[in-house]
Amino acid sequence: MIYATRTGVGIHTGQPCTATLEALPPGSGIVFDTPQGIIQAQADRVIETLRCTVLGSGEARLSTVEHLLSACAGRGIRDLKVTVDGPELPILDGSAAGWAEVLPQSPLHLREIPEPLIVTGKGGAFIACFPAEKLTVTCAIAFEHPLVGTQVARWEPPPAPASGGAYLEEIAPARTFGFIEEVQKLLDAGLAKGGSLDNAVIVHQDRYEPPLRFANELARHKLLDLLGDLWLAGFLPKADIIAMKPSHGLNCRLASLLSRIDFE
């Protein structure tokens, strides 16, 4: 069963890509079928985390997988084939909404973890994961910027079968963002070639362009990214997750720790 086909450009490469989402039998996992070969959506396939999450296997490589994987996490999708013809998934509108809205709702796959897990980064960044009876995710960002400052977003999925609604309405529409001062630096680094006001929020000194969808949209997007990267573990933990200034690097380190838990 094919859920949908999405066509667009990669936000970093600027190259066109078409992605077709197809259901797979239970136990298949999420796989990306690229022109260079198959890549399993697993934490041990992460090969780069600069500005986006990049997966690789052999000659195959695929960039910016986190938004689609976030939609899978929020919708409880564990078995999916994604056939792509480019090096980077389409950015669509910069959020996960275009992916999430075409996927069916399944029960969220949560697993108990035996002990707390913590990963730390520079400048006070950390993600702490404490065992709990249910999942709650709190994400905070902090920038020395007159408009942004500190923002906090929280997601607590309601019990099934309504578990997808909160994600669709509260997290999936949050778009990626960048600061106007960074734009030229990103271009010089070979990134953001496909970026535009149609797929990203630009933070100026005195305004957001285009206008925000939520007052804390930037923090919500960081939470969106966190869910997508953690889905590389194959599940979300029954835990209180507290993320302070998360990044793809920190997210994927935590996903790697989760994926190595022995549940036997």
C-alpha cells in the first residue's frame, strides 16, 4: 500500500527529490531505498549530524531524514519503505506536517527503560531521560537574541487511540528556522541551497519572516527534530525527557544509547 508521494527540493543540497511512502509488513522497520542502495533507519547508520541528520550505508547516503522520522514517531509508524531518487529528502514547508498528514495513526511504540540516560554537549546543552509511567518531552532553547531568548515546548501524547492528534496539531506544523546572520555562512558552507521563505522561518533582529505559527514555534521544531532522531532507536522511551539546547548530535547520541538497551 502506497501512502503518498512527495516531491520537492532538499533544503541543504537544493536538489530535487521525489519520495514515495509505502507500507511494509510488521517487523520490517523503516528503510530508505536510494539509487545507491538500501539504508535502514537505525541509530548506527548515522554518519553526520551537522545541521541535519544524515544516514549512510555503503555507497548510499541520505540527508535530512529527521522530519519524516518525526512524523513516523508521532504517528506510531514502525514499518515503512521510502523510495527516493535524490540525495536529500524534500523539505516541503520546513515542518513535518506534509509527512504526518499522509500517514495513518498507529499506537505509539513506547518501551520502559531500566535506568536514567543523560547526554551532554557544549554550552550547557544536555538531554536527560528518566524512567516514568508515560512519555513526556520538554524541550528548551536559549539564544542571546532580542526576539528569541528562551523558549520552552512540551509534548505529552494523550492515551491511544487519540495519541496522534496532539502531534499533528501541536508539533508537526513547527518549521525549521535560521538566523539572518547565518544565511551567508550556511551558503558558504555549501548548505541551505534550497532554503526559502516557503520552507523556513528567518529570524531577523526585529521580526520573524514569515510570521510564526506558534509563539514558541522554534522550540517546538527542536522538539520535532528530537522525536525524529530518537525514532532511530526504533521506539520512544516511557520517560520524562528533558532537552536543553538539543542538537542532532546530542539527539542521535541518545538514540544510540536507547538502541543498545538489552530488553531481554
